[in-house]
Amino acid sequence: MHLNFHFTPVQILWTLTFAAHLVLLVVLLGRDRVSRFKWFTVAIALVSLRLVASRLLYGRLPEITLGAIFIVLAVISMFAGLLVLVELARNAFSKVGYRAWAVWTAALLAVGATVLATWGPWPALKTLKLDNLLGILGVLQLVAQKGGMLVDVDTVALGVVIVAFGRRYGAGWRSHTQRIMIGLSTASICQLGVQIIWQVIAKHSVPKSMDEYQHIVGIKDKLINGNSAIYLVVTIWWIVCLWMDEPGTAAPAIDAPEAGPQAEAETSTHDATQGEVAEP
């Protein structure tokens, strides 16, 4: 008997990723991690919302409306990603002085800005117009793309800093802050790697037939699916790490309620009665 499951790799990855995000949100809420990682929780909720929107709205709305929704969500997610980095940096280096904060913040922003300025083409300023809906969407899309790249670059840089110096300031290997940062850095490295590989392939590939074109498109699909699979593994990593308590932060046992005078009297009477019964 041959079982034929009509599920594509994209559908399987979407289902597993969405389910993993729901579980992660349950862990964040149920294990009381939201108080420390508010913006991380918001970012995960935004990813879940984008996953649902991609499944429910695709093909059911006009292309302009659909594009506007996803572009706006991408911009919001980009700003949420920046706030996640600020949140994790504050958790990891809460003991650092303001001068060190200013120096490290300027250094990370300089690294991100340098990569952003030299990587990929930038449109001419005269082409950026805000006098119509398409122009506004074009500007927002540019902000989402370039801002997302800035978040990825700064995520990798901050991840290196936290792994290298976090232990000195209380954010060691077993801390939630460092483990969340490791997951984010891994996802950002894969995202940047996919972009680099695809740019190299697109630059040096000149398809001469439909078969060659489909082969190139197939390579792109495999890169995207591989990136999605790694992000799924990262999500599972977050679930496991955030479920466990940090060393020395396990929830204390619930103490029994103190006995009142009446309870103490009843206990004394009960003990005396038991003693009388036990006497020969």
C-alpha cells in the first residue's frame, strides 16, 4: 500500500514553524518569561501573525492590498527586532556604565551602517516619491529590507559580544539572555548567508533555456527552505531553553500555612489522644 501525502516542503515547514511558535508563546507566558523579555515575546507574536496572514490572505486579496499588509508588518517587525536587541543588551550588561554603553552602541551601529552602505544597491533619491500609494509602499519596502539587514548584522555582532563578555556581567552560557541571543545570531547568520549565496548565483548565472531557469529557481527555493528549517530548529532551541530555569532561579517551594491557635490546640489534643491509645 502506497501512501501519498500531498504536502510540499513549504507546507510542512510552515505547519511545524507555526506550531513551534505557538508552543514558544505558551512557554513564555506559562513560565513567566515575558516580564524579562517583553519585546522578544512581541517579536515572536509578530512572526506568528505574519505566518497566519501568509496562509489566510494569500490569493484572497488584491495584490496591492496584500503587499501593503505584508510590507507594514515587515516594517513593524524590523523595529521590534531592534528593540529586542536593546532588551537583550540591557539584560546582559545591566552592570555596565553609561560610557561603556555609549561606546559599544556606537560601535555596533557603525558596523551595521558600514555593511548596510556597502552591501547591495541603493535606489536614487529622486525615485523615492511619497505622492501616491505605490511610492509610499516602495519607501516602506526599502525601509523593511535595509532595516532588516541592519538588524541581522547587529544581531550577529551583539551575539559575539554577549558570548565573549556576557559571563563576566552575569549573562553566562546557561542564562536565558545568552541562549536567546545565540538563537537569534544563528538565524541572522543563516539569513545573511542565504542572501550572499543567492546574490552570487544570480550575478554569475545567465540561463539560456527554460530548464536552466527552472534549475536556478529551484536552487533559490532550496536555500529558502533550508533557512526556514534552521529557523525551526532555533525556535525549538528557544522552547527547550526557556522552559528550563536559570541556575539559582528555580521557583521556591510553597510553604505550608502557619497553624493558628485553634489548629495548634487540635494538634495537641490529637497527639494526646494518640498517646493514650498507644499506652498498654
